[in-house]
Amino acid sequence: MKKEFFATTIILALIAGSVVNIFHIKALAKDIIVQVTTAQTCCRRGDYDSAEQALRDGLDIWLSDEGYTHIFIRHSEIDGTSDAFYEALSAISEQDGEGAVNACEKLQYHIDSIVSMECVTIKSVF
């Protein structure tokens, strides 16, 4: 009976941890996407200073959560997302409006991919 209780406790803890993980990654992604979208809007208006500030704010959010991301997210995803941030910043600093918007879309894709990989679905379980 003790073994079954212990096994059930472990399974429930794993489920609870997964739920917390999903909520955390979705909140992190939402905060970053708001900044990326703001940067895109600013680029379309030609306001590159505001675009750079918005994207740097998003990068600060990303980097400030390293304690979480470096444990729960694959390193290749972390590298790809970080590279996408810096590519977008580079395009913004060059004042390449279309290139910056496209780089921000690529960054958004990376963030969305991380969220979709972390969310549990029936397909991912079976």
C-alpha cells in the first residue's frame, strides 16, 4: 500500500509540475510577444528608437528568466531564440524596416514554437 501511495504522489507531483511549467512558459511568451509586436509596429512607422527599446525590453525579459529557460527548455531552442533576438536588433539598428519586421516575425515564430513544444497534447503523450 505504501508503494502505491508513493507512486501516486510522484505522478501527481509530475502532473502539477507540468501544469506550472505550461503556465509559466505561456506567461513568459506573452510578455515577450507584446514587446516584439510593439517593435514591429514601431518599425512599420519608422520609429526605430522605440522599436529598439521595445525589443531590448523583450530581450531583458528573456534573459532575466535564464534560471527557468536553461533548465526546462532545450539548449538549441534557447540559442535559436537568442540569435533571433540579436538578428532583429541588428536589422533595427540598420533601420531596415522590412528586414526588422521579418526578423521580429522569425523571433515570434521561435517563441511560439517553444510554447507549442512545452504544451502537453494527446498526440505528444501517445
